[in-house]
Amino acid sequence: MNTRTLTLISTLALLSSTWGKEETSITMPASAKLAFVEDWSSGQIDPTKWYMLRKKWGAGNHGVVPENVFLAKDTVDGKEQHVLVCRGHGDQYQGAIVGLHGNAQRVGGVIVSKPYFASGRFEVVMKIGKTSHTAGNPKDPRRPIGMIPAIWTYAYRWVQAGKQSDPHAFSKDNPMYNPHLNHRGWKSNEYWSEIDFPEFGKNQDLETGLYNGFVNKSHQSLTFDTKAAIDGQFHTFTTIWRTHLVPIPGVTDQQVTSYNGYWWIQDKRIPFKQYLGNPLKRLGKDQYSIYSGKVATHFIDGQYVGSNHKFVPSMAAQLNIGVWFPKWAGAAPWKQSTISVASVKIWQFDDPGDVRGILTEDITNNMDKQGKPLQP
């Protein structure tokens, strides 16, 4: 057994021992800082805190548009207040609001935080649908089948190798280019940070939520019971995201390069599954640790739901909330439905595994108000 095999085994053993420790109650380190609070009490959507998407992704839908995101009044804990509403137009909608190519059906609405966040506590008070039926709503107004209500963190960066670079090798022109992440042979990488907590409604099942983790090209999807939230009432969705540093023995100074405050592997002999494209922290001569996601732990109304231990990101991302209509949601045989968000609170932990300043850009739109695709 060679040195690199032993190194890989020791690293995976360390990760495995960490993954085995479940945290089933909501706890925060003493150093946690309340970094973001929103309750829309101003009666406006603050553009310094939020932006709305006009974008289409995935199959079977016509995107999301800002016209489907707005404020309204609702009763929360017995008191009337402003809430954020994200509206979805189903298969029977015939109104004036359109998505891609001017299509009116299967168009949702998503709002995104301007700030980026890493390890911390994310708390969203939200309701899906409503309890009373009105014309055009789903047959069961608490269950907008065919629509995916979702809360998620997301950040993305497209990295291109140099024009003269070998796509199967590291690039001197761009230290972030990694041949293991070569996307469809295009001499490019997708750096991707995402936690879904959760997505409701795959195959019209809103009672089973998707809790997904994405680290660049690596992805795991878990399902947990969410039926407690499918009653048309407000519920508190909490996720605790933790990161840490994981030692990676055997990496030498000759195998890495410094870029944007982090160290990036430049040697194909280092097994990709040890670091997944994440950057390293230099601890001393020939001594490094991986910036790594540790766990994302999920709660509904303070009750433990489940945890993601595998493919938890370390790179900071923006908070997204909204509704959309992917093909895998199934038919949406109604005109419109909504989710309502009463408040958002985010605490930041500044765990040692956080990576900030690498993924930094807002999500780009890809169509205009009439639904005409924008040129990339």
C-alpha cells in the first residue's frame, strides 16, 4: 500500500468519524453573530438586501420573473404584518405575466439575498399555499402540486482554462482551473455551492422534502419527512451549516499555488475525491488542510428533520427563496398558488472551513420582460 493510499484512508477515516456525530438540537457557538434580519416591516423590498430573478433553468418550465414576487398583508402569530409572497402560475394560467418565449404557464418567482453567507444558522418563517380555497387555486390549496416551493443557498462561478491550455491538465493561466472538473470537455469548470433545505414537491409529493448538497460537480440528494409543514400555516425552517478544516497529509508546496488568498492543488496525483475541488489552507512548510463543509442540520419548528454530511459546501453563497416548475414536479392543474415568507434571520459562525470571496457574483438573468432570451 503506497503513501497516497494511506493518506486517503486516513483522511476518509477522519471525515467518517466526524460524520457519525449527530447534532439533533438547535445550537450555536457563543461567537455567533446575527448578520441578517428581514421582516418587511418597511413595506418595501429593500434592493440593498434582495434582488429578484428573471431566469429560466431546467426542463418543463418557463422560468421565474420579478412580477411574481411582491409584498402583501397576512396574519402571523395572531398579528397582521407584511409578508413576502412568491407566486407560481400553473398549467391553467392565462394572464399577462409571461416567462421564457412569452409563455404564461409554469412561471414562478424567486428572491435572492444580496449578501453572501457561509457557516451559520438560517431561519425562514414561511407557509406553503393557504387553508381556504379560491377560484383558480389548487384543488387542495395547502398542496400546490406541480410547483416546487424551496429555500436554498446558491453560488456559482464559471472558470475557463487558458486558450492554449491542455484541458486534461492544470492551467498556468488560471490556478482555479482543475482538469477533474472539466465540464463537458469545454476546458471549463463549474464551481458550485448549494444547500437545499428543502425543495418540496418532487413527483407531486410535498410531504417528502429534498435536502440536497452540492460541492462543484459532486452532489447528494436526501429526502426527509416534511408533512408537518403542509397545512397552509406558517412554520419555521432552520438549517445549521457548519464547516471545518480537514488535514490533507502528504501535499507539498510544489503541488499547490496561491490565488485569491487560498491555495489550489495543481497536481493530478492527489486524489480528487480527497478535496473535491475545494481550496487549501497553508499551515506551514508542506502542511495543508482542506476547506471543507462539515454538516448541514435541518429542523422544522425546532424539531430535528435530518442532516446532510456528504457534499456539504464550504464556499459562501446567497440565500434563495421561491417557487418554480421543473418537469420532475409533475402537472400543475390550476391557475396560481403562492408561498408567503414572514421573516428571515441569519447568524454567521465564521467556522474555520468557510471560503469567502471566491464565489461573489449575483445570479444573472437570461431573458427580458417579454421572455426573449438574452445573449450570454
